Amino acid sequence: MDVLIHLFVGLHIIGIASLLGGFLTQTKAMGQGTARFTPAMLHGALTMLVTGVALVGLNQADDQSVNNIKIGVKLALLIVILGLVYVKRDEERVDKGLFGLVGLLTTANVFIAVLWT
């Protein structure tokens, strides 16, 4: 079971890297007002959602404790991120504030994962 959990943790990190990497590659364009949500950002957010749900299930099946409040907060942030990226994915330009919000929420999600024990 540990190997499976570690596999999904790795996939979860790849999803985070895709979402945050897509954001970071658009920061120069954000300054110019031409930033857009890339397909990598959408796929990264979806990967995070699927692997996160799988990780909660695998940890509970392995009788490990899961902080449900932490998971709920992370899920709420991810749903907001996913909703914004999904709705605005076809637009050529995304508002700076909205684009920055996705980066901020993604970064907050990472820090919640790491620092909330």
C-alpha cells in the first residue's frame, strides 16, 4: 500500500508543478495584460483533484489518520482554482487580478499541505 500511496503523492506533485509552472510561465505576460490560462494549468488542477481524492481514500484504507479539516480547506481552494481555470480557459486574455488569484491560491494550497500538521 505504501508504494501506491507514494506513487499518487508523486502524481499529485506533478499536478502541482503543472499548475504552478503554467502560472509562472505567464507572469511576464500577466505584467503586460496578455496572460491566459494554459491547458497545462487545467490538466494540473484536474490531476491534483483526482490524485488528492485517491490519496485520502488510500490513507483511510491503510488506517492512517487524515485531517479532514485540512483536506476540506485544500479541496475548497482547489475547486475555486479549477472553476476559474475551467471557465476562463478559452479566453485570449485573463484579468491580472483573476490570474494572480489563481497563483496565490495555488501557492496557499502548497503551504497548507506543507505547514499544516
